[in-house]
Amino acid sequence: MDAWAWAALQPWLVERPKLPVGPLFCVIVGPTCGHAWSASAARMQLRSTAAEAGCGGDSHRISCATLTP
């Protein structure tokens, strides 16, 4: 990551240790506000959001181990 990304991430790195151990995702809007969000529900929402953004199922997953030509 570059310096800008670390600067943007720094406030979260300061706050995260203050939070209790447990689910990272929670509901902030809606009838279940304040309740834990299951990992499967988070994955489903992220997958749906990615598909709406045009990076859905036909895109290939990559990792840092993927060689770039």
C-alpha cells in the first residue's frame, strides 16, 4: 500500500482495538440496526454490490501470488 492508503486506514487502526472481539460487520441502517451481521450475509451483499458495479461473476479473482505478465 502507498502512504495515502495507510493514512486513510490509520483512524480505523486506532479505533479497532477498542472494539470488542466479535463480528466485524454490523448493521447500521434498517430494522436490525445494531445487531451483528452474519459472515454469509456480508459475503452475499458484497457479491451483489460487486455485480452491480460491473465486477461480478465473470471477473477472475486474483491474489498477490498471481503472476502478472
